[in-house]
Amino acid sequence: MDNRRNLNPDVWMLHLYDSTLRRLSFDAHSAGDFEQWRLQFLETLSDSMGGMPQFDMPLEPLITETVGEDGYSRHRLLLQTEPLMNVPCWLLVPDDISEEERRPAILALHGHGLGRDQVAGVGLDDPELAQRIRTANYDYGRQFARRGYVVLVPDHRGFGERSGNRDRLGNRDYCNLLMIKQALLGRNPLMSNIYDVCRCVDYLQNRPDVDAERIGAVGLSYGGTMALFTTALEPRIKVACVSCYMNSFRKYALEMDNFCGNQTPSDLLTFAEMWDVAISIAPRPLLLESGMRDSGFPIEQARMANEKVRAAYVSLGHGDRIAIDEFDGGHEFSGRLTFDWFGKWLEHESSR
């Protein structure tokens, strides 16, 4: 059949992608204008998702439960971020923090699944759940706490204690419904979750045991989505690790349908691609993890995207602030470089 007579909407959308001139794609030849590009890009990115929500709400932090763990305490914390919306978090606080000490802090952001529990190592007494955590090396929040960091692990909207009405939906995807429902009210669920994490930064900066200038973010899968976009839009995050997410939207989203409404930045492909979001983080240190056997985020496209970010950092004179861990694994948190990377930039050197 004549290609002009195509009937397939998926083929049509790939054509839209290929024929769109992304006007804010970073051009390494214009590195001297980086700051102007970055400001314009981030303003456009924020506006495309309805803008950062603005609520003059006191956080009113409330700890409702405390559990002693090996080397740290785990607290259930509630933070109020907007009217009738609270963020439940696990707050992990090392036991050896002295009264006058200020430690670096980590935002450990979860992916799809059960929410914050696995990232905080909750459920390791359940053999089946423990195996799932070990397979994905998913308890990175717990691992950072045991290395002496103050760690905050929030539930994102739609997961964990914030699962809403998932149980009544049958086979429908609650993430997609959140996007549809929020769109009716001019909101975007990715931006809503980014806003919540920014309020988590507010909380951490006001803790007496946290150094407000040494806050990092790490996340696997949807947690990688959150780490990438939140770090781009939140300058108080000084260093980040994006695990098993960096790719091209053309491949993992438009071709493979491996995405959901909770992680969709509205209109992004009309002006940029995923790697441009990562480039906008420069000059802050950024680590990109990609599994060579990750079936959801194919390594060929991950390599291409990672190289675009690396080349941009180099062209900007910050080649020492980008690291890529291409590891022999699947959709999992590697950690091979991560802890040394955060130690370098949050404990030993200024990342500003």
C-alpha cells in the first residue's frame, strides 16, 4: 500500500517524531551560550507540564512510627505538600550522628511496584520479597543509610500508601488514569511528583542533622525518571544517579510502549529529547547507569543517549562531572560507581 495511505496511528506517531524539529535540542557548538539555553529549556520544560505547583503550605512534618534498624533508625514521616495531599516517607537516620554534626542527605526515589518500602529495605524478612529486592539491588536507600547518609524515601502519587483506588481498576493502569484525571484540571502527574520531592528538599534543608548544601538524588527505573527531571528542575540537588532510564523516547516509549502516564512530560518531544533534560543538569555531577541486558531500555539507545550527555559535559568543560556505568545486568540498580561518586561530590568536593 502507498505509505501515504497509512492507517496505523503508531506509524503516524513515529513519523511525527521523525519530522519534528526539536528547537531546544542542545547544540554543542553553542556551548558558550549554555546558561541562556539552560534557562530557556527549563522554563519551557516546566511550562509544558503546567508549571511547578505553588502552594504556601507548611510541611507540618509528623513522625508516626520509629523502628530501630542495623546502624540507623527508620521513621515513618508525613509531609503536607498541598491541601488534602500528604507525602508518606521513610526517613533513615544513622545512629552515629553527633548532636552538632550535619551529614549529606540522599533522596532515594522508587520505581514502579510497591512504592518506598523496598528502596528502604522494608520486607527483607519475607523470602519472596527479599529475593526481588536482591535481584534488582533495589534497597539503595538502605545502602546509603548504612554508609552514614540521612536518607529520605518518599512514596510518589499512585504508589505505596498513595495508591488511591488501584484495587478497583481491574486491568486498567492507574498511572495512566492519574494523567487523564489530572489533565482535566490542568495538572501533570510527573510534575506533581517532582513538586513533592522539591518539598522533601525543603524538609531536609531544615533538619539540624543535614547539610543543606549536600543533597543528592538517586533512583532506578521510574525512580530514574524522578531523579532526572527533579534534579533538572531543582538546583538544590547537587549530584544525581539516574539508573536504567536514560534512553530515547522514540524507542522505549513510542516504539515499545514501555512507559506510563505518571512519567510522561507533556509536549517534551515538540522541543527536545530525554538527553537534553540530562544536559540541563550540567555542571552538577551526574551518573548514568545502563544495564546491557535491560529489555525495557535497550542498550543501543542508552549508549547513544549517554554519549550525547557525556559529549555535552565535555564540550562545557565539565567532563569530570559525568560518569557512565554500563554494567552487565538487566533492569536493576548497579551501584558499582554510585557510592564512590556520591562520596566524591557530597563528602569530599563541592559540586556547586
